[in-house]
Amino acid sequence: MEQETAVLFRRISTVLVPTDLSAESLKALTYAAALVQEFDANLHVVHVNEVDFAQPGGYSLVTNPEIERSLQKQLEAATGGVITATSHGRTGRAFDQICRLAREITADLIVLSTHGRTGLKRLVLGSNAERVVQHSSSPVLVVRQHEREFISDGQLQMQRILVPTDFSGSSQEALEYAVHFGRQFKARLVLLHSLSLPEFISTDPYGPHNIRPTWDEARGAAERQMRDFVEGFDFGGVAFETQITMGRTAEEICAYAKEHEIDLIITSTHGRTGFMHVLIGSVAEHIVRYAHSPVLVVPGSIKNSGASKRAG
């Protein structure tokens, strides 16, 4: 398992941070700077001149002195001047240009912030953070204002990492990624599975109309699945515990993270796309939207990504 994990976890050597020069993106830069120092990585920053049409290529930040000055001020504030960054300028749809650049520079991690817009505008237009999560082939760390922090005075202090699991291959990939973070930061992993009991409608006119498994039956089955899941996994000495709850999966994850002061949620996405994805969304995107902890989303297709490479 350790050899497979090494393929999955790409040593973090290149970190990309999109910025719109807002206070929210300054926070993303602060997180990225701490991670860059922890992993001795390279930092790239991109500003997108957003227009609602596709446009290949970039633009020179030097041609816009105001943006260049603002970007340098952000970098100074976030890094204290001890980290240098490669700056990029792009024009086009923000999420598309961010994902394109991440592939071009083989980014091992994208760190971005979300403005947390709500209401009809957010529902119709989505957010760039969610769209990057949907389309990125690199892991994405999403941070926001007014959430639990795992950075203090520029230092990473991570004690508890929540790893939601449905026992699928995608959630196993997220767990493999989380093990490396747990080892790096000496953090404890919490594997969480949430049960949502389905209802069955009986066609027997003389039988009960609503048939559903009992909580005890469902919990027993989930506990057996969890045991099988962890017994076949190499945690490499990283401390972990398991938890099973009942309720709507995404809501339970967010509630557990808030109640137990989780420092980081590491989850996976099953990679649904298209109109069905727009209508239904995904658990990962719900967590990105509502969790009060930073969320690191690992693409379910990362093992097959062309950008994948062995850990150094």
C-alpha cells in the first residue's frame, strides 16, 4: 500500500494561488506561504482578468502597474518578504484559466479562497472556487474568512484531520493523501462515515407501506465495512479513529467538523460533470460551500492524471 500511496501523493513542490487582490485571496496566500515553507516548494501566483469568453494565453502584469503593485503588497503581507513567487497574468474565465495554468506548471496543490456568496446569484453562477474544484486535476485547498484556522503566526498547527469515507475507491484516495498530511504534521485522522437510511415502498397491499432497515442493522453493517476498510489499509503509524453518524452526509460532515474543532477536512470528488452535476452537485462541493474548516479536495481521477508523478 505504501508504494501505491507514493504514486498518489505527489510531493508538494509547486503551489498555485489565484488572487483577485481581495482580503479573501490574501488569506489563501497566507496559507500557501506556510505550506511552501513546510514543503520547501515553489510558489506561483496568478491574477485573471476575467471576461466571459475563452481566450488562450496570458498577459503581462507589468503592463498594469496598479495590479503589479497590489500583488507585490499582498505577497509582502502574506510571506513577510521571505518567499519569492512567480507571477502570472491571464485573461478569460477565471476557473478555466486557473485550471489551465495548474496543468501547465504541473501544480501539486492549488490554494484558493471563496467569497462565500449565497442566494440566487451564487446558485445560478456558482463560484470560481467550486468550479475549480469541479474541473481541477490537482488537489485544491479551499479556505475562507471566519473559519477555524490551522495557521498561527505563519506556523502550521494541525492536530485533527477529518476524512469522510463511503468506502469507495475515491474516498480511499483521499485517505491515502490524508495519511501523508497526518505524518507530515503529526496529526490524528478521523475517518467519518455517515448513514442515510433509504425508504422502501412495499407493493403488498396487506403489508407495511414503509419498510426501512433499522438504525442498529445499518450501523452494524457500516461498522463491518469500516473494519474491512481500515484493516486493508497501511496507515504507516499515523494515529486514527473511526466515527459513524446518521444523517445527510454533507451536513453531518460539516457539523462534526465544527463541533469537534477539526483543523482540516480532506475529501474526494467522484468527478461528476455535465447537467446532472449542476442539478445535484456533490458532497465535496457542499463541504466546500458550508464547512467552517479548510477543505482539501482530492480529485478522484488523480491516479490517472497526466500530471501525476512519484513522490520525491
